[in-house]
Amino acid sequence: MNHTLEQYDQEASRCRDLFIKKMMDYGTAWRILRLSSLADQLYIKARRIRTLEETEEAKVSDPIPAEYIGIVNYALMALIQLEMGPSEEDIENAAVIQLYDQKFKTTKALMLAKNHDYGEAWRFMQISSLTDLILVKILRVKQILQNKGQTLVSEGLDANFMDMVNYALFALIKLEEQQNSILV
């Protein structure tokens, strides 16, 4: 489990670094997005990954890991928007980073609990299965949004977004392990 934590934190750090760099370039323009728009952005990323997994042919140069990083960051943005709501008002970068870190901390705690209970089952899964699970979570979010955020017996929006983050980080870990095994 310690190795998992190291890998998880390393991949999360890559995602956070890119989030901060994009924030420096674009500010907090994403704050205008509604949850439905963020769900669509997540769908676009996950659908592209699935297409590339199935066709193994890319006509756009963005590699699959970049798409998983996008999923992590869009899902964390969605968690922030779930709390704050969309707005055209700018937020100071330090406040955004604090919110990002707070949402990530909660997401990591969920991963630790589930990883304990499920015995790191994700390590025995195909990366394509993680992609499919992300797509399922996105479709669930879209349905919950159609239900005006209400569920009868199921997890809410926050749990689905956190699962997307964790599945994407697991995929990044597995991709890194594959890359390292090729280099050895």
C-alpha cells in the first residue's frame, strides 16, 4: 500500500502542476461552467481515450495520459463547482489552489478507504476497464443532473466525481508502470 500511495501522490502531483500552469495561462475561466458542461468535458476526454483504446490510431497528438490528467482536473473542478456554483467572478489563484487541494484530500481519503476494503482490486484490472468505469460514472452524473441532483438510494454527484478522479489516477499509475516495464 505504501508503494500505491507514492505512485498515487506522484500522479496527483502531475495533475495539480498542470492545473496550476493552466490557471496561470487562462485564469479561472472554467468557473463559468455548469456541472452539465463539466460532465460533457469529462465525457469528451473519456470517449477519446476509449476510441484510442479501440482503434489504436490517433490523429491528434495529445497522448492518453494527458486525457486522464484532464479527467482528474475536470472532476476536481466539478467538485469545486458543486460547492460554489458557476460564476463569472474571478477567484484568487491561492484560493482556487486551496479548494483544489481540499477536494483532492477528500478524494484521496475515499481512495484509501475503498482501496483497503477492495484489496487494491484495480491493480488486476485492465486500463480499458478503468476507462469504461469512468464513462459509467459520467453517464450516472448526467442522469443525476437530469434528476435535479436527487438520488433515491445511490451515491450522489460528489462520490461519482471522486471515483472518476481515483479511476483516472489508477489508470495513470498503470500506464506509468507499463512504460517503465517497456524501458527495463
